Amino acid sequence: MALIAASMLVAQLEQLRERRRLLSVLVAFRTRRATLGWSVLWQTAVPITLGLALAVVGGLALGAAVLSLIGKPVSDWWVFLPFAGAGAALILAVTLLSLPPLWRLMRPDGLRTE
């Protein structure tokens, strides 16, 4: 999970680096920093959270199907919670770690092309 979080962080930082000039233009037009921060949240955390929810539902359905095939009852439905919680914590950590570079890239000096 840490490797996935590291790759998410690298991808997010690379996206921000590519958008440096666009972010500077938004700041020059007085777009609030909070708005851009929420934009980062919606672009990273929401799709990954939806994927995490889909993985939990699919995993539970597949596990229940396999257990029903071998004739065993499901003994503990909540065994996935620590893993899902760790995934959610890593999503939050990546989002929070990408905010300081966002604030740095939002400076108006990014408009200079010298």
C-alpha cells in the first residue's frame, strides 16, 4: 500500500508541475487558494476513494461467493476494515502532502518565461 501511495504522490506532484503556468494564471486572476486546494482533493482523493469502495464491495462479493461454493459460512464480515482504513489514510496523506507544492506553484512568479 505504501508503494501505491508513493506512486500516487509522484503522479500528483508531476501533474502539479505540468500545470505550474496554469496555476499561476489562476492566482493572477485572484482564484482563492482554498478553491484550488479543493480542486486537488477532487482530482485525487475522490476517484481513488470510489475505487477503494468498489474494491471493497467486489472483494466482499467474491469472498462470499467463494465461501458459498465450498460450503462454509462467512464468519467475519468486518475483516476488511483495517485494510480499507489504511487505504483511506494513505489517500488523505497523499492529498495533504501534495498541498504544500500546490501553494508554492501558485505564486505569480510562475508566469515569467525568461
